[in-house]
Amino acid sequence: MKTITLCTIAVVLSAGLCFTASGFAGVADKGPDTMTLATTIDKAKKPKPAVFPHAKHQEELTCGTCHHSKDADGNKIDYVDGQKIEKCELCHNKAAGMPKKINSFKNAAHVKCKGCHKSKDKKLAKCSVCHPKKK
């Protein structure tokens, strides 16, 4: 498994990370099949990286489900096919002045990812789904 320290809410990121073949037309690199998401900016005392099955999400969702960008004023703008995917925590960090519920990579991911998981199946919103215990 490839380990990547980034968002991207979508989180996912907010600060996610979701693609489909149709949403990726003409783009060769869809990213790793599985990622370990961990913050590098707002580190927790007991960090709990999330295991993210990127390829599985790509099968079911479009890139814009999780990914977005921002304009010059810092306002969220919708994903556009082919846009560069930035680390979520570049904006979603405590120094950026965002509302508390999305002011860190962890908070943004919990809003976006847990919200989506709850809407699909409440069992998917359990901590252990994204944060499996180490063996």
C-alpha cells in the first residue's frame, strides 16, 4: 500500500478523493488504488491516519463529489475535469481562518466522508471503517 500524506476529502477530503473513468477522460494518472491519508500540518497527539480505497471510490463517484478548488478570494469553487488536485490541508488547516467544522483536514474529512458514509449506510460511518486498528 502506498502511503501519501495529503488530503485530498476529500477528502478528502473536503477532503476527498473520488473519480470515475468518465470523470477522468484523457487523464493517465488516477492516483494510487489505496492511500493512507494523514495530516502534516495540524498533527494530532495520537494521529489516526485513514486508509482510503481510492479506486473503489472512483468506481462509484465523480471527481467533483470530493474534490474542489478555491478562487482568488478563497471561496470554494466546483471541480473542473482535469484540474490539479491539491492537498486538502493547504486550505483546511487551523491557520487558514475557516469555520471550525472544516478548519482542519481531519474536520473537513469527517464532515465530507462521514456525511457521505452516513447517507449510504450508517455502518460505514464507524471510525474503524477508515481508521482500522493496527495489527
